[in-house]
Amino acid sequence: MDHYDLVVLKTIAICEYGIRAVAAKYIMKCDDDTFVRVDSIISETREFESDESLYMGNMNYHHRPLRNGKWAVTYEEWIEEEYPPYANGPGYIVSSDIAHFIVSEFEQQRLKLFKMEDVSMGMWVEKFNSSKEVEYVHSFRFCQFGCIEDYYTAHYQSPRQMACMWDKLQHQGKPLCCNMR
């Protein structure tokens, strides 16, 4: 059964798959309504040393929990006034050492789970960062709301929009947005 609350466990499964099933330097989590320019993501990650721990996406710093509304978080769920730095959920990257750490912590039942997977990842990376320095990389090109020109990721894209975006990449050689739904 698919449900939003399971996204945290799916994110852990992505990390596990990325270190056990394939030899990957980086793991990318993205939503199914997110169009990803894989070639650009690969090029961007090549800018970093292979031994660097990396957390890349559209980062939120000093983000405060919403206390009412759809994404409300009670003080029992999160007592602090700010979340740790975290990348928005539509698409972000972690290096394989961080993914390995997450899986290990989960298997040893030391991984704190939170109802929002992007904030959970921020918590896990912050914990990892206490033992090995992490390079936090922010880019608006990991677009959280729709599409911007020269995007790495474009969120809230319909299958039609994705096909159009792919067509523009193939025929015009440019990462252009498609506005139809």
C-alpha cells in the first residue's frame, strides 16, 4: 500500500539499494512527479572529490516547523524551533558513505524517523556530519515548485510535460520547461 508516511522507509530502502545492489558514489532520491536531468546531475557531482561526503539539493536553512495546517508538526513530534539543514524532497543527492551510515543506523535501530522524509534526511546527515564533515551544496536548480530554465530537476510535472521536456532536451539541446498539464 502506498502512503505518504511510508516515504521515510522508502528513502531508507533507496539508500540500502544504492550500496548493496549497485556500486554507486551517490544516491538520488526524487519524487515520481519530478523530471531529472541525469546528465547534469552526474556532471555536477563530478566537481567533488570522490572521498568527500556530499549532500546536494535545494537546501533549507533555519526552517521552522509549521504548527498548523496540512504539514503541521506538534511540539511532541518536534520540540525544537528549527529543523536541521535539509534539502527539499522533490530531488536531492547524498554520497554513498552517508547512505551506508543511514542503513547501518537503521539496522541497529538507532535511526530516528520523522514523518517528513526530507527533514528526516536532514537529521540523518546532521548526525553523520558530527563524525565526518559533509559538504552541503545548495542549488535552486533543484526546482521545488514547477520548472525553471536550466533546471536539474523540475517538480510537479505531468507525464505529458515530462515527454515534452525530454523532447526539448533531445531536439533543441536545452533544458526548457513545458507549461501544459
